[in-house]
Amino acid sequence: MEQQVTRQQFNEYMVPVYAPAEFIPVHGAGSWLWDQSGKDYVDFAGGIAVNALGHRHPAVLQALTEQAEKVWHLGNGYTNEPVLRLAKKLVDATFADKVFFCNSGAEANEGALKLARLVGHSKNAHQKTEIIAFNNAFHGRTLFTVSAGGQPKYSQDFAPLPPAITHLPFNDLAAVADHISSRTCAVIVEPIQGEGGVVPADPEFLKGLRQLCTQYDAVLIFDEVQTGVGRTGELYAYQAYGVVPDILTTAKALGGGFPIGAMLTVDRLAEHFQPGTHGTTYGGNPLATAVAGKVLDLINTPEVLGGVSVRHEWFTERLNQINHQYHVFSEIRGMGLLIGAEMSERFKGQAKQLNQLAAEEGLISLIAGPNVLRFAPSLIIPQTDIEEGLNRLERAVARLCA
Ligand SMILES: *Cc1c(COP(=O)(O)O)cnc(C)c1O
């Protein structure tokens, strides 16, 4: 018999970098979770935009167990079949010619930023090193990626930080045009700022960044860790915007719950990496890539991608209806199934309270900063589960207003 565990043990044994909910989910299926006491929850969080096919999708489970019967890990002295299949699928489905695999979004961005610096050095020994990033951006938790991120609360305590990173206001093309120069090696941007509050880039902003990067010979990096793999209703958000980056990073939904990240790029940049310049032990691990290959096959279909837009409509229609009655939100925004609801003036800063009330009512949602309730459910969530989840949200909203 395994030892019984309680939430209290988190406080006793875990480094306190998180403050998880008081309940412990133990079992999941589709868009549902159950905790230790058997209470059910509709899952609109999807493990933070990760479980794009819900929990325990049968075909993904089969891909995992089939690979588990063959070989789990080889290391990068040997390639493997699942990684080669997945790389080809990603290249065939995107602008990219080459893929580098790793284990997380931060690591994919770390690789992208290192590649941009490497390319910059090749052009101008010590001058072309500046990275332009944006206020409120989130790119991960390594030292380089918290430094590129635009939320000083995540970086300031870890100084000294890597230099030559400039932060400019998001969606302010004029600020970038004023600042960018021949010393700029890269611009890194999220097509929709996820952690920063579900704030979509203006199409003109991304188009302008593309032009400026081409003009100044800088690398344009799209951080699609949150927006990628169908989340917006296209496989990648760059396709929805019609703006092609030089490097794209993807993680979260790529593994559907199995840790994996990837950096996609073009031959002209990829060739700067040589054996030994960069790497990671688990990158391209056969278990992870077998799962991701199946996830990609299942999501990259007209039915699933088209279904995301349909679900966006179901979702926002009902959300607006709730808001019409209670006026808790000042704006409901986002694309596809990455939806943010900004708290209205009266409830400013109360996204976390609403999130907690929702959990009590049996709904798992997310926040994006103190003022935005965020939803990133399964891309194949049934209409009845959306309805049930939003009924539960309505009860939480009513309690918040009471
Ligand atoms: C979550 C996220 C990351 C970090 O990914 P990890 O897997 O947590 O390292 C980076 N960029 C964006 C846009 C994200 O949403």
C-alpha cells in the first residue's frame, strides 16, 4: 500500500515557490478532474494551456504506452524514430526548416535567444548583441528568459542579469522603430501575451516588427509557448496573423501533458549551431516525441482547428451573458481557446478571489495577473462541458457580487 498524502505535506516538504489549491486532483478524464474526496471539477485551465486534448486522451495514452514498451531514452549520441517523425511533421506544418528539441518553454526560448546572439556575433564581433523585448512579457524562468521577460518582479531579485536587453511597450511600433538599430540582434514577442493578461498583439504591430527586423537584419522570435499547437484556432498564431518569424518557440500544448519544448527555425540560422554549441540531455527523448507526434496529428486537422473557433463563440457568448447580468468584467478578449476576462473597476484585483470561488463551485480556471481571469481549456472540450463549467462560474460570480 502506498502511503497516504495530504495537502499539508506541500508546506512541509516542498520549496515554497507555489501556493497550490487546498485540494489535490488525483484523476482526470477529458475536461474533468476529481480530487481526493471524489469532488468533480470542470477543467478550464488545462494545466496552464498544456492539456490541449484534455486528460488521458485514449490515442495519446496509446502512443505513450506503445513507446514505453519499446525504448524510453537514448541520449543525443543516438537519434530515434519518434523524434525524426515529429521534426518532419513540424517542418511540414510550418515555415521552419529545422527543429531543436528540449523540455520546456523557457528552454526553447533560452535556445532561441542564444541562437540570436550567436548569429549576431557572426555578423559583427561584439556590436550586434541587443535584444528587444516587451513590458509584461513572459518567456520563462531561467536567468536569460526572466531577463527577457517584462515583469521585473520575476527577475530583479536575481541580479546581476544578462545585459543588452531592452524592454519597450507592447503594441507600440513607434517605440520599436525609434529604438531598433544595427546593434539589435533579436526582437522577441508573444503574439498574445499570456501570463501578462491575455493581450493580443495588434496585427499591424507584428507586421511592423517583421519589417523592422528585416530592415535591421535582426532575428524575429515569436514565443508561441502558450499560443501554439492549435490554441488560437490555427496550428500557430503566426499563421493567424500572417506574419512569419525567423524563430518560433513552442512547448506547453505540444506534449499534451508530457514535458517537451521545441525551437523552430530556418536553415540560414540553424547552420550557426554546430555539434557542441548547444544541447540538453532529454531533448528529443523518444517518450516525449512519440506523445507529441500523436498530439500534433490529432490537433493539426481542419476539424479540431475549426472546432476551436466554434468553441470560442460558445464560450464568449455565455461569458458575455453572465457579465451582462453581473458586470464583473470590463473586457472579454483573446483568440480561440485562450480567453481572458478583465475584472471591472469594482472588482479590480479580485481575479484570484473569483478563481478560488470558482474552484469551490467545481471549476478550475486560471488567472493572468491580479486582474484577469483566464481560460485555456481542452481544444476538444464538448459543448456540454463548456456550459456546465460556465454555470459553475456563474455561481462563483454571484457569490463574488453578494
Ligand atoms: C509558459 C510560458 C513560458 C515558459 O514555459 P515553461 O515550460 O514553464 O518553461 C514561456 N513563454 C510563454 C509565452 C509561456 O506562456
